[in-house]
Amino acid sequence: MPSTTPRTRVLTGITTSGTPHLGNYVGAIRPAIAASRDAATESFYFLADYHALIKVQEPARVQRSTLEIAAAWLACGLDPAKVWFYRQSDVPEIPELTWLLTCVAGKGLLNRAHAYKAAVDKNRIEQLDDDAGVTAGLFMYPVLMAADILLFNANKVPVGRDQVQHIEMARDFGQRFNHLYGEHFALPEAAIEEHVATLPGLDGRKMSKSYDNTIPLFAPRDQLKKLIFAIKTDSRAPGEAKDTQDSALFQLYQAFASADEVAAMRKAFADGIAWGDAKQQLFERIDREVAPLREKYEALMANPAHIEALLRDGAQRLRATYATPLLATLREAVGLRDLSSQATTTQAREAKRAAPMFKQYREADGKFYFKLVDGDRVLLQSGGFDSARDAGQLVARAKQDAGRTFEVDAATGEVRFGDGVIGHVPPTGSADDLRAALQRFAETEAAQ
């Protein structure tokens, strides 16, 4: 069972809408399983079957895909005794958290999500209503993904570059919730393997079930060779130098080969290797890695009851350890409480309000802000920052300084700290009140 010692939490999953392909393996399965072997990492693997319902209305396909993806992870080296391995729909806290996050998520931000914008752009090209054929599930996809991540306070999420926006949105939703209800969520970061994050498919576009250009991870050897030889290339003849930069074939080879092998293939491209020879080398390199895994996969597919038992056990243990306790805390935080506890919670709230505190948040302009509050009074309001990191670092410095080097312009209310103006004192505040609150804040922190 995973240790209780704090470790970096890494969470990843694959939507159960099709057969696992080489892009899933290179972009998600392989790096996540490698990370799980690090003693400093706590890994979460989930089968994203709720996500599948956004675009698949074929129950048998969802079921089959769930089985295939689970078998693929196990065949590739997943050890359920050392990681969290579960099916998304077996954790009811995920959809409940999705609703809590929905209530703080900005619609304007969701309007800018890549998948939704792509659907709207397609409708406009076809001269249809913007939202024709767009379900609320597609629109809310980023909120469900945020719940997947925030429920377990994942620190890192391995994703392709096209998914980085969703991690940023999860950070935004988590930060907004924290601002309103207290610090409950860690803010995740995207983890990208730069050269393999997005793998090209047979036609050169991103390998995706949506484009029908995938190479199944555990295709029989003969089929694997046939598909690789079908990869789109240009018309350059043998002996003519080939370009590696835009070559899907080269990018696929790079994802599986060692540095020395990649260097040799790069030279072969420059020397004018024939496309057929390059494809043969690619086939041999991929098959060498996949063949031992293929045998394990086929054995697992023949025993679905074993996989079902592993998934259910993983979800039950995960809920007891993380999901159920956190949801109880979040329900309390938003006011979904036992009515008999009203007096106690009111006293606790008043005690908390007695100490000044910094609050960080993001506004509709996309910038990040912070303010120092003492009860209902705002003593310091910052200007806008382009990144949450910049705002957070300045808050950390302000906490350490405790007001000793703050300068307040009596005429304008501008507050100078460090290299420049960081904000202003509202009309209801004063320089003395600000310094006193900062000193009280420092004393409270030191006493804890």
C-alpha cells in the first residue's frame, strides 16, 4: 500500500473510448509507470469512463475499452499493490466535487476551452448555430477533469501539450475555491515529456481515435508492420536527403529509440535512406519493446473478472483513504452541514477571522491578485500579476517582512515594497493599520 509519508502525487488516466494505441503508451502509460517506481512518487491511475460518455454513446464500446485499457496498464508493468489503480465511475466523490467546482468556475474561462472552441468554429464554418450538437458534457469537460485532479491533490499530471490548458483551468478552479472557502486544494502542474508528449499518427496529425489514424498498442505483429508501412511520407526518392523535423516516421522512431539510435537515424535521413528501409527499422524498434508486453496483455484480456476485482478494490481503498474524508471537509466548508453544529462553526469562524490573512485570487481579466484582510476590512489591495507564481512569491516575501520595509504614500495610498509599487491601501485603511496587521500576522504565524 502507498506510504503515508508525503510524496509527489502524480495522476494520469486515459479516456475509455477506444483501443489503447502507441500515443497513449508513449504520452501517458510509459512515463506514468516509470514515475511510479520512484519512491518519492505516489501514483494515481484511473480509467476515465465518465469522460468517455461525452463522445461515445455505445455502451459495449465503453465497457470493452475499459477492459483493454486496464489490461494495457497491467501488461506494461503497473503494480496495483504499489499504486492507486481505479475506475473513475467507482468514485462517487468525483462527480460531487465536479458540482462544487462548477459553482465557482467562470463561464468565460470555459468558453475558451480548446475542445469547445473547436466545436464552435466548426459550426460557424458550416453556417450552423454556435452550439449546434454541443452537449453540456463537452462544455463542462474541464471541470470534471479538474475534479479528477483536485480530489486527490495531485501535484503533477502527465499530459500532452494540447491538454496543458486543462491543467491551468484546474489550477484556476482550485484557487478560486481556496479563495472562497479556505485552503483545501494543492494547485497541480502539467508534466510534459517535450519530445514525445504528442505522438503523430498514420497521417501525420496527432495520433487520436478522433482522426482514425492510430496504431493499436498491442496489434498483432503482422498488423503492426502493415500499419507502420502505411505511415504517410513525402515523395523523396532513395538517396535524396529527408527532413526529420516534419516527419511523422522520425518522430515515432524518436519516441522509442535511444539517443544513439536517434542520432543514427537522423544521419540516415540526411544520407537519403529509402522510406521503406526507414519504416522497417521503425517497425523492428517498436516491436522489440512491445512484443514482451503483448503476451502479458493477451493473458489479462482472457481473465476480465480478475481485472474487475482489482479496480473495485482500488477504488474502495482510495475512497476510504482520500476521497470520502476530503469531501466531508469540503461539504463542511461550503455550508452543507449538520444543522446542530451551527454554534460551534460560528465560533470557529469568528476565531479564524480574528487574525489577519492574505487571500490570493484570479479576476475576470485573467490576472492574479492578493489582498490582506483583517475581518471584513481590506488593508492592502495588490495590483494585477501575470502569473500566480509571481503573486505568491510576493505574498511569501511580505509575510517574512512583516511590514518592516513597507512604504505607504500618504497622498496616494500607494504601497511600495522591494522593487516597486505592489498595490494600495483602500480609503478605509491606513499605513499604521497595515503595519499593525502585518505584525499581528507574523506573530500568529510564529505561534503556530
